[in-house]
Amino acid sequence: MSKWYVDTGPDSDVVISSRVRLARNFNNYPFPHRSLPEHQEKVIRETCDALFSDNPKLKETFSLIRLHELTPIERQVLMEKHLISKELAESNLNAGALISKDEQVSIMLNEEDHLRIQCLATGMQLEKAFDICNYLDNVIADKIDYAYSNTIGYLTSCPTNVGTAIRVSVMLHLPALTMTGYIKPILESCGKLGLAVRGLYGENTEAYGNMFQLSNQVTLGKNENDIVMSVKNISYQIIEQERLLRIELLNKNNVKLVDRIMRSYGILRYAQSLSSDEALQRLSDIRLGINLGLIEDLTEKDLSIMFLMIQPGNLQQYEKRELGPEERDIARANYVRKYMQKGFNQDKEKMD
């Protein structure tokens, strides 16, 4: 089964991925960080029962992952795939996740809230992601009594999520806005419009590789569909500006832009050591080159695979051993160099 993150989707020249997440809590148990291990275990078991008891197809689709059974590297791999959060990866609670075979859907168990139901999709597919989350939420709600107030909505561990308890986000690749310096006023405008802007792995992370995550800040007083459409509409305004600037850069600074992209292509093709930061920036340049028609021997799918595999957890899992920082830099360069020389065709097939 093809993993969602190596497919292409609508507007994938700018939109890397769409994500919708719903936070839910059981009415009869304390929030995870105030609950006992036996409460946390009941949350896991009752969620599985609610999902699977009348839905054998869902039972075939999902696998239960228990965090205490995973190595640090395995936890990091799940985080790098955005299947679990950084907080869950570092959790000492009786926690876990239900993950679909295509890794498009994950239900985090006993993170900040009892349940965090999330769906990811490539490109701009927020409505699809919301529909899947909403379906799973309804299945669980048929069997579980959620913590809910008729006045304010769903009750959550963090007050900023109270209400609809929905987080809608898109990951955007914005190299032209970054190169020209227009990214700063854009991000400031997002804040005024009720959007939070974060880095690659969400809150308190940096925008490596010109990747910016835009998500709603307000969950109270608006319904889910309005929030989805708001994030989508604002994102499309940014997407249009990014596309216009790409063409402008190509027309006005053709030699300079092409030189930058081809230098990055050459470095990735022959480098013997690459830091994570440099590799992500060089891959960002090449993705831009692909989108502008300047590079034809690589595709967006190739970039998505390399982007994932050069990250520390996936890289160490691929090498089947723990690596120190310098060893990772060498292994990262080796992987990218061989992949770009078309020596890793079997890796593409494994992803399908």
C-alpha cells in the first residue's frame, strides 16, 4: 500500500501536506497527565473496543503501537513521519497510537488529551482529511462518553483547544517568499488573521527547508467547516503570491536563480558529508527547480522520499544502527548521493 507522503496531490508545487486533528477526552477519567496508569490503560482498551467491535475493516486497517515497546529511534521515526507528536515521543505515560497501514491516519492515545485523531494528506486536501477524522470521531463517540459542555463544546487539557477542539494545518514550501524577504510581512499578517505559523514539526520548531506550517489558532466560537475553509482560503492567498514570485525570480534573476538551484543539485549529487540543515535547504532548492521545469531527472516523489529518509531517526533506522552526529552527516550524504545517481530504485519500490 502506498504511503501518503510519497504521493502527489492538488497544488503540491507549494502545498506539501494537509492535516486535520481533533482532540477528545473521556468524561469519566482525568486528563492524561493527572490520571493513573490504569486509567490510561482503560483509555487505550476502550478506544480500541469502540473502533473495532462493530467495524472489522477498521481492525484490519489499524495497528496499535505502544510507546513503551519502542526504541528511541523508532519513536523518532514516527515523529518524523508526523504520526506522533514530539510530546508523545518523549512521553513516560502509558501511551500509544493507532496507525493506519498507509500511515495517513493516526490516533494518539494519552498524549496531552486522551485522544488526538489526526489525518494527513498530500497537497491541499483539507476537506478529505476532515471527513476522515470526522468519521472516526463519530464511530468512537457512539461508544464513548466524551467530556463535553453544551455551553463551550469539547473540553481539553489545554484551554486554547476548547470548543471544536480542531486543529487544521497545511505545510507550505515557500522558497520564493523566503528568498525575497516577503515572508516576514506574510507571517505577520497570518497572525492578525488568526493563523499560527510554525516550523517543520509544529510548535517551537524551525522552518527548515523553507517549510512553514500554518494552522488555526481559534477553536472556540466557530464550527469545524468554517475553520477548515478559513485556513484553506488564507493559504491559497499565500500560494498565489509564492507562485507569482517564483516566476518573477526566474524572469528577473534567471542566471542567479538557476545557478543556486544547480549548485545545490551538484552538492547533493557529490557531497561526502551533509548536515541536516544543509541537506534540507539544498533539497528545497531542487524542489523549486523541479517545479520551475529546470530539473527533469527527479520528481516531487523523489524529493519527498529523500526529505524523509535524511532525517535522523529514519536515517539511523535505514542504517540499522545508532549514529553519532558526524556519522549521520556522512550517511546522509551517502544516501542522497546514491539516490540521485539512481542507485536506490529499490527504495522507491519499498515505499509503494
